[in-house]
Amino acid sequence: MMGPQAKSWIAQIAPYVPGKAATDDGRPLVKLSANENPLGTGAAAREAFARGSADLATYPDPTATKMRTAIARVHGLEPDRVIYGTGSDELLHLAASAFAGPGDEVLYVRYGFSVYDIAARRVGATLVVAADRDYGTDVDALLGAVTERTRVVFLANPNNPTGTMTGAADIARLHAGLRPDILLVLDQAYAEYLDADEDDGGLELARTASNVFVTRTFSKIYGLAAERIGWGTASAEIIAILHRIRAPFNVTTAGQEAAIAAVEDQAWVDQSRAHNRRWRDWLTAEIGSMGNHGLRVVPSKANFLLVLFEGRFSAESAFRGLMDAGYATRWLPGQGLPDALRITIGTAEQTQDIARLLRAMVEGA
Ligand SMILES: *Cc1c(COP(=O)(O)O)cnc(C)c1O
């Protein structure tokens, strides 16, 4: 007798590949493979987490009211239009589940975030992948790929793994070109790394338009990846729909407390952004100076660089060489980028070490 059979669309899912934290034989690595904050977590958030861990026997607040209120205050939103998830990953899945199913199309750009593929397949929807432009989002290609079956468009901005940014004018043009029955999910996991004048206008669109869902996370600049907290905002109607299918107690008590303290500690965000900008620019220039060896950096607005290896020295060799030296980075053959390595901006020492190691490798090749 055959055992239970997974739905055909589930059986076709390639599992998410997390960033490495150790070598295959178990040696720990410095993790520059998951875009975490190299400075860690702010002191206020760590203290709030400790306080929030005192009572482990009681379920967390299922409405996350204090957390929603704190997030809404900082971003100028209505608390009732803020939803939260076990990471923003949960929210991306909720969006696909609520608005797409078998026979529908979910659209995103080539080299988009790998979770979109899983979220769309999980609900049995058909994936449509629009061409990129220089590794970035091509709004015309996205609009050209819309059909009468399109239900959800996912766009990470800045995008992971490319680090590319779509400006406010292009986001507005994309939104204006989509039918009102298509949900535009703007995944702003790295938005806190942008300067104020680089804002893509997503939160304002989510506030005013009926078909825009913006997601954010506490996993990246806030340094709370271990706690799994994301949030999002959209019209009251969309938020009500998403609440119906989220897990009932999807953010822990300690996580809610930590998130409140974190969002109120914008000094930590500013410090982390400044660190990132400084060392991202530095590493971009360093690797740029290795252009004669075929290395090229895709201009990044996030906390990582996508480095292309177009010469004799391959991305795979760099990945293995950096691992031998104790660093986990992300080599991306599974995402159609076998010639690219994604490297998270680390501490000053780590970033300088990466540049030194890369230079020694390419010059010795
Ligand atoms: C890291 C990341 C996320 C979310 O992570 P969570 O930890 O689930 O909040 C979402 N989108 C993109 C593009 C990311 O890189």
C-alpha cells in the first residue's frame, strides 16, 4: 500500500536553503550568509527580551496590541492596520494563501527572494518569473508578464539576493499599471538600511491604496532574527483577511517585548545603518578594484553585496576559500546565480578580512 501522497505542487517544492553557519564537518563559521546585524541586538531590546521571558507558562498576547501600537507610532500608521507574523516569512505565505490558489498566477522578478517561489507553490499557484534588468527589477517586464490570472505580485525592495533598489517613481508606476484586483506585496526587509530620501513610498501606498501589502522584519537591522518577528500593513480589508489565517499565537511574549523596545530604540537603527553604509561602501570599492580579475559588485542598497565572478577565478572557489578561512557566505547556484556570491557586511574586522582574503585568492589564481 502506498503511504499518504503529498499534493503534486507540494512535492515539487525545493526546500528553502538557509545560510550556512558551519562547515559540512561541523566547524563553526563566521556567518556572513544570512544578512544578520553584525553589531547584534541593541541593549534595550535585549533587556526587554529578558523581562519578557520571565513568565513562560502564559500564552502571549494574541492581538499583540502593545507591539502594534509601538510600530504604528514610529511609522505613522494605524495600529489596527498592522499585522504581525512569525518572521515576515509567515506574512508572505499568508498573502499567497489568501489571494492565490490553483489556476492563479503569482508573479515576481527573476532573482527575487526565494521564499516567493515556495509561498506560491505551496498554495498550488502557477509561478511567473519576469526578466530582470542588470540583476534589478524591470518594472516594464513585470507589467508585461501580468495576465488575467495574475493575483499576487511579490517585490522585495531592496531585493535579496541582488541588493538592487527600485525607486519610488518606478514603484508608483508598477502600482499604477496593476489592476486593482492584483495584490502588490512590497517586501521591505531591508528598508531600514535606506536613507530617508531613498524611501520607495511603499508605506504611503499601503496606507492609501486598496491592494498594497508592505512587509517589514525585526530580523535584519533590529538584530532579532532569533525571535522571528515580522509585521506588515495594508488596507483594513486585507489585514482582516490575513488575520483569519495566521497562527493564533504567532509572536512570543519575549519577542513582542523585544520588538517594542527595538522599534523605540531608533538610535540603534541609526548606528547600524551608519556602520553598514560605511563598510558596504568600503567593500564595494575594494572589490571594485579587483575588476581586472573579473570581480564586479552589483550596486547594493542593503546590508550585503552580490559579487559577480566573471574572470578566471570562480564564485565557487571564492566560496570554498572563504569557508576554509572561517567565513560562511552565500553561493547561489540554486537561484540561477552560479557565478555570484552574496556576502553580508560584517564587523569592520570581518569586512577587512574578507577583502584581504578575496584579494589574495584572485591574485594567486
Ligand atoms: C530576510 C528576509 C525576509 C524575512 O525574514 P524573516 O526573518 O522571516 O522576517 C523577508 N524578505 C527578504 C527579502 C529577506 O531577505
